Amino acid sequence: MKHYLVTGGAGFIGANYVKYILKKHSDIQLVILDDLTYAGNLGTIRDNLKDPRVEFVKGNIVDPQIVKSIFEKHPIDFTVNFAAESHVDRSIENPQLFLQTNILGTQNLLDTAKKFWAVGTDEKGYPVYREGVKYLQVSTDEVYGSLGETGYFTEKTPLDPRSPYSASKTGADLIVVAYSETYKMPVNITRCSNNYGPYHFPEKLIPLIIKNILEGKKLPVYGDGSNVRDWLYVEDHCKAVDLVLLQGRTGEVYNIGGHNEMKNIDIVKLTIATVRKLMEENPEYRKALKPASLSVTDLNRINNDLITFVKDRLGHDHRYAIDPAKITGELGWYPETKFADGIVKTIRWYLENQDWVEEVTSGDYQKYYEQMYGNR
Ligand code: NAD
Ligand code: TYD
């Protein structure tokens, strides 16, 4: 029986991971620690909270008392840290919060785990840890900076972050490395590319575009839309994190992503075409339109004229692309879901789960949207 502490488990990737491991492993116990910021939603994991293997704790990863109380109550074996401020645009508006959560939160989790996992010291003074424990830091390919038209990020690519978000994630990675080197803590770092799939908060490109199409709003494309991201279906990512946690070599970094590169403008056009096609094929999906309509003629409003090119993001990284050779070679993982299939699955999910979208955007979302896009 393994006891997990999963932070950020009410957010996009964390919730998908919680669902994935509960299905995959019967013999586990899970504590989910999440502060339920705008990006965290209990509705996302409502069914999982009924599972007797799961306990939810609302709290901040920066708070030493909360994290300590979890380790006192549960014999945690694995800490998997998804909790973070994750949106580049928000980091440009408020960098300090990103440094607090992403760097200090990571350090606090590491420190508490170190104290509870250490069972003695070796002859050189390094801590010795309980058998089978591990800390896994979920990081991002954005720590490597921005690529030109060619080349890929490998685990050896120098760290070169450019946004407050990626700088804070880099700071977190470096403190993980420091705990690994200085205290010999058993750790892994995973660096994934852009995830997409169910439960993605509609401030990020793909769910925002889907939401706006349904509402007949303009689709804001930053700059000229030529920026490239390497899209990773969230369940493929969860499989990779599970593999690295259970089988990854201690102390190693693993890049997760691969060969699903798309220009933003092509994503937007494909999303428009897919929403329209799904609605043409299945009238039930037209109920997701705002206002709801079953009329086929109303689908004419779903076309590329919705696209609007807006002021570019400050310091907008041009291209991310991952070479996943290490995780494929060592652990046999590869990105199973091709973008053409994953985007259809994702759009279907949004069309079928408008209640979830309404639930997560009922709070401050409107204010955020006005502030971010009102003057672009
Ligand atoms: P998200 O913003 O959807 O979710 C973050 C979760 O963390 C939310 O549930 C939020 O409530 C929680 N949280 C935030 N601050 C907290 C705090 N101080 N204490 C406790 N909980 C807190 O993010 P996501 O997209 O699911 O990303 C998860 C992780 O993966 C992050 O570390 C992110 O940097 C990394 N990542 C994400 C992507 C992506 O494409 N989404 C790509 C690369 C890396
Ligand atoms: P995003 O989903 O914010 O992820 P990240 O910045 O971490 O890669 O953005 C993905 C790409 O889409 C990025 O190049 C910025 C661009 N983008 C837009 O063009 N319009 C939008 O409204 C958003 C949110 C993003």
C-alpha cells in the first residue's frame, strides 16, 4: 500500500492524474492538498472524493503547518507536486504570487518530506531515507526558453526561462535539484509540454477558444498566430508521471511531450472546424450554443471570421518542442494520442460538460476576461 500526497489535485492536470491513478492502482491511499484558487474546483473531483481511499485537505502548499499535519497523520510515501500558479498571462500581471506559490511552496513540500522521510544519517552526514519514498516535481518545458524554427528540448538543454511563470518554475526545479544534491533526497522532475483535454480551465488557449465559439465571441489570437506549442493529451501526461514516479531513476529529469507541434492559428482554425462538424453531425451538441439552438442555420456563425488578431503577449516565447527520447528509451512511454484525435475527444468533452464550464467560470472569470482582453 502506497500513501500519496498529491498537491493541486483539484486543478486541470492534478485532477486528471488523481482519476488516472485511482483507476490504475487499487492499493493506494491519497491525500489531495489544494488551496482551491480560481483554478481549483472541487466539482472536478466530486466523484473521487466519495472514494474511501481519498482525503481532501484545503490548504496552501506554502503553509508549513498544513503540510506537517498531513505527514503527521499519514505515512506519506510519495509527494507529487502539481500545485502551482500556472498561467503565463497572469504571471505577467502579478509575478510575486508565482514566486511565492511555485518556489516557496515547492521548498516547503520538500522540507517537510525530508524531515518525515529521514530515518538517520550516513557516515558523511547525509540523511538516509525510508525505503521507497519519492518526491516528484511537475515542471514544464517552458524552463528551457524558446526555440527557433528547428530543434528540440532535451533534458540537457540549458535552462533559459523568459516569463515570470517559467522563471518561477525554474526556481522550483533548482530547489528540487538542491535538495537532491545537498540532502540526497529521492526526487524526480518531469517537464511536460502544453497539455490539453478535459477539465482545462478556460483561460488557456484551447478551452478559451471553445468557450468563445459557443458564445459567438471573437477568438483572440496573440500576435500573428505563428507561435508553436507541442500539444500533449493530458491522460498521456498522467501515464508518464505515474511511470516516472514508480520506475524513473532517482534524481533524474524526464521530458514529456513529443511531435504534436501546432501553430496557434492552426489550432484555432481546427477547433472552429471541429466544433462545427460535431454539431452538424449531432444536433444534441447544438444545445451547448449560447443561446442554445438546434437550428442548423445557426451553425453558419461558426467560421474563421470569429478570429481576431490581438496585441501580442509580452515576451511571447516563439516555439516549444520536446524530444521525448529519454522517457521512451528508459520507460517505454510515448505520446499515444495524436493531436487530430485528442482535439476531437476534448471538444466532445466540452460540448457534453457545459455545466462544468459554467461552474468554474461563475466566479471572478468575467472580471478576469474583461481585464485581459478588454484592452487588447
Ligand atoms: P491549474 O492552474 O489548472 O491547477 C493548479 C492547481 O493548484 C489548482 O487546483 C489550484 O487551486 C492549486 N493551487 C494553486 N496554488 C496553490 C497553493 N499555493 N497551494 C495549494 N494549491 C494551490 O494548473 P495545471 O494546468 O493543472 O498545471 C499543473 C502543473 O503542471 C503545474 O505545476 C504547472 O506548472 C505544470 N504544467 C502545466 C502545463 C499545462 O499545459 N497545463 C504544462 C506544463 C507544466
Ligand atoms: P496558453 O494556453 O496560455 O499556454 P502557454 O502560454 O503556457 O503556452 O497559450 C498557448 C499559446 O496560445 C501561447 O502561444 C499563447 C497563445 N494564446 C492566444 O493566442 N490567445 C489566447 O487567448 C491565449 C490564452 C493564448
